[in-house]
Amino acid sequence: MTPPTHRVLLVINARKHEVRMLAGEVTDALRSEGIVVVMAEDDLEQWGDDGLPATEVVPADEHSSDGCEVVVVLGGDGTILRGAERARASGAPVIGVNLGHVGFLAEADSEDVAAVVDAVAFRKWRVEERLALDIRVLQGGVVIESTWALNEISVEKIARQRMIDVVVEVDGRPLSRWGCDGVVAATPTGSTAYAFSAGGPVVWPEVSALLVVPLSAHALFSRPLVVSPRSVVAFELQAGSDAVLCADGRRTVEVAGGARIEVRTSPQPVRLARLIEAPFTDRLVAKFALPVDGWRGGSRPKDFG
């Protein structure tokens, strides 16, 4: 017997025909379980001639998931980040079904869709909270822009021919001055994204920390940093260092030289729905196809003492 009727927001990469077809199948399967499926206007506008699914239509914004118990995403990590945007106001957990390449944020692959539908229908998921970033841009001491990020923010040069000049501050104290192409501030979740590509460390999701990774910095001290989740990291752009700030590769803000960018832990985490218990190590090996041949295994590590 299915639990009482509940609502689900479906977010997809609607540009791909095969994803639209799968979304139609998922919608039918969820509706057969008495679940109301909701989709945002922007996904439905890209549907084309494939036949619109029977869903409720809501505006495409951070309130799309209001009244929904869970957000189901069909696509790659970019689509899952968009799903996290749509879940921001309601705090609904996000289940990602990977239809992209790496899919680090996804909980299942396309062949597991039936299991996802079953888990949604009978509320068989565990919520995992992920640290998010709160970002503020100040000019003359006044906040002129604010945003948030699950993976990272990048602050990068606009002019290709010149670097930006940045003073890095941690907890109200100056740390170093970098002439660089830019800088990334990331969460542990984002440590396998842009920060990883820039040479930053991989940080297990259960570790609470903020990462700072310079991009092509010309400085004696320009190593990636891992700081306390209670720290406030600031980037002060020097005069003439106009830059663009990008949050999760999705939300951009042009920032003029002289501005100050503050990064801190957001009081509101992102909630991911997990269907299976799997160590992050296994996910890392699978997603990056890491070589583990020759591993003999051993007893499970025991606590010392």
C-alpha cells in the first residue's frame, strides 16, 4: 500500500531527447504510485514534439520545490546543481540520477531508475547534509551582491591579457597577495570539481572545512589552503583588477577592482537524499576509474586505545 499522496519536483536536462523520454517514463511510474509530479516551466519549454508529461507546472526559481517532499534530478552534475537551486527555499532533499559523465553528486545511474521510483514512492531515503557557502560582495563597506554555492565560487580575471591582483584574508588577518588568473573557494563537496582541476586536495564530504585554491598564481606562497568551517575568507581585489565571480558555474556577478568578496559557511546546508550506504572512497574509485589492482584487503580499521 502506497503512503499518502505526496509531491515530487522533477528536474531534467531537457535538451536531450533520451532524457525527455526517460523523464516521461519516470513521471508515469511516479503517478502510478499516486504521486503528484511537478516540473518547472523552463524544462517543459524545451520539451519539443516528444509529448508533454502529465505534470503540474511551477515557475522556474528557488521556490519551484515548495510543497514537495523531494527533488528528483535526471542529468549530470550541472543539472543536479540546478536541482539544488530549485530546492534552496524549501530545503527538500535532492536525489540525482546520473545521465552525464562523472556524476559525483548523483546517487544512482540510469539503470537504477526503478529503484529510485520505489525509494521515492515509499520514502526510503536517508538525508545527508552538505556544507554550502554564503558569499557577499562589498563595495565601500556596503553589500552589493550576495549568493550561495554548493560546490564553489571562482573569482577570475575578465581581461585575458592581464592577471588580477588579490589580497587573501582569513579571519580578519591578511595572509598573502597573489597576482593570479583567479581564485577558487570550495566546499568538500566541490573539492572534486573546479578546485580539483586547479590542484586542490580531495576532501571527504563528512569533513567540515573551506578550501581556497589559487589559479596560476605568481607568488612565493600560493598553495591550496584548508581552513576551519568557522573561518571567514575574504578576497580583496586591488584597483584595476576587474573580475567575474561565478557560483557553481551557474550564477555570475561582475566585480570591479576595489571590491571585497567574503566567503563563509552558509547556515543552510544542501540536503542530498541517499538511497544506499556507500563509502566515499568507493565513489571516488568508481567515478575516477582509479586503479586498485593488487589490493589484498584487510581487516576493517579498529579504534586505537
